[in-house]
Amino acid sequence: MIEPGDQLNELSGAVIGAAIAVHKELGPGFQEQTYSRALSVELEAQNIKHVREAPVSLFYRGQAIGDGRLDFLVEDKLVIELKAIEKLHAVHHSQVLSYLKATKLPLGLLINFNVNILKDGIQRVVLS
């Protein structure tokens, strides 16, 4: 497994800080779209370049087979997948891994806002 570099780790730390700020303000219990909008506002306030619902092309055996959408692509380096669900499952981790493979990016964050303490809802996903 190749660990992301210091710059990417700093960026992921800044995004986690932004997500914590959103969670402190809103708390758990809203729909995913609400957190997505709020996180976008917070990232903008912190001058962190991002794209919500960023398109990603999907390929199979070199052939384009469709498009997916990332919840966030941050600074063209970091994939963010948001959830507002009771519990994260392995399939959610796999979803982020699939996005990392499709984008050829090394690091993603899976963030579930439906928890009392946000750090309990954050998973760091590294493409190995």
C-alpha cells in the first residue's frame, strides 16, 4: 500500500476539519444533500477548491461504459463520499475504492454525518 504524501494528508485534514464544523453546527439527522450543500459552503469559506457531484467516466476493458458521480472532488486530488445513514457498511468502503480506481487517485474520505461524534463516522480509504 502506498501512503498519500504530506500535501494530500494536509488536504484531507482540512476537509475533515470542514466536515466537523458542519457537523457541530447541524448535528446528525438531516439528509445527505443537506450536508453536501453545507460542506460545500464550508469548503468555499476555507478557500478549498472543490466540485460537488463531479462526473467520472467509467471504463471496462478500455471501453467507456458510462459515468458516475463523486459527491466531491477536492482540489482534483481527493475523493469525498458523504452518507447520512445509520451505519457504514463494507459496500460503502468498496464504493469509495471503486471511485479511487476510476479516478486513479490514491485517497478518499467516507464521511457519515448521522453519528453523534463525527470522528466516529469518518473512514480514510487508501487505494492500494
